[in-house]
Amino acid sequence: MRIVIFGSSRMAGQGALRECLGDREVAQVVSVVRAPSGTTHEKLREIVRDNFLNFTPIENDLTGLDACLYCLGVTSTGTSEENYTRITYEFTIAAASTLLKLNPRMSFVFVSGTGADSTERGGTMWARVKGKPESARSHS
């Protein structure tokens, strides 16, 4: 199995990466990161990106994948709704659209949070925005 992980430098993503690297059924892990992690492993291929809205330049590295563990995110504390939406929703949809176009049978797991509002109508900004990718459909 080949897996791609987004957000492997934070708590949920680090745990996912550790588990994947230790799993005998996982042959390769592609980790898409903003900055080099310093982690090395024979199964790990790290791709450093500063643009999470356009994955065209790395499409060749994102083919032949079986699953995505999408753990990328930021805290809403001190973050404007516009920036939180960009990171939480727009980055997620850009990644999912590209990955599902290249790997139509892929499983895409979006790590959300308890209390996320997939109706997108709630009054709490973080819950409403975090719920938006939960309710999104494939944009490929």
C-alpha cells in the first residue's frame, strides 16, 4: 500500500506517519510538508511545498497512491476566518481534487474535529469552516 500524508509535522500527522512507517503492509509513505522534517526512513518520500493550492508540479509524485491521511491544519485561535478557510477548506479541496483525479480509487481521510459543523450554518467560526470540507464532494 502507498499512502500520502499531509500535515505530518503536527500531533495527528506525526502519529499517522509513525504508524504508517511501522506497518508492514505500507510500502511507501509520501509526506507533503511545508518545511523539511528531518525524518528519514526507507519508506518515506518527503515533498516540500509552499503552495498548497496547486499540485500540478508534483502530480507525478502523487500517482499510484492508495490512501491519503489529510491531517494538515491550524488552530483558529488568532487566525482570521479568511485565512482559516484558506488553510482548512481551500487547501483540503485542492489536495483532494488532485489526488482523486490521479487516483480515482483512493481513500481520502480528512482528520476533522469533534464539534465540526458539516451543516456550515453554525455560529462558531472554526466549527463551521472545519465542517465545510466534511460536506464537500469530489471536485475532480
